[in-house]
Amino acid sequence: MELAAHQLAALRALADAVVPANGFYARKLAGVDLAFESLADFSARVPFTTKSELADDHNAHPPIGTTHTFPTGCYNRFHQT
């Protein structure tokens, strides 16, 4: 499998797992067609996530925001910049 095809398959699998389970990205990507045909198509359709969006979500939904995909018990590290 060529590199771009492998990356596209991994990106599709990631989107399929994250969007239904992650409140932040479910809201952010609502209405975005995630059936992208290429990496360039993905880049054109999916908006960048900014630090201020993440901070706003964290402040609106303390203590950890809605950016987690799995139950909080699955996490054992927290990184903050």
C-alpha cells in the first residue's frame, strides 16, 4: 500500500472513532462530510482546531472539557501547554 493510501485509511479510521465519541469534535464537525477521497480533500473540508477553541471548551465544561474521546478512567496522563 502506498504511503498516502495508508495515511488516508488511518485518517478515516480515526475520524470514524473520534467523531461519534468526542463531544467537541462531534459539534465542530457537524455537517462536515467526512467521506473524503484524499488527504488534500480532508484538508480542504476539515477546519483547523485552534488553541482558543480548546480553551473555550475547557472553560465551558470544567474540569476537563469535552475533548476526550474515551471515559476519563482510560486516561493516565494530562498534558497542558
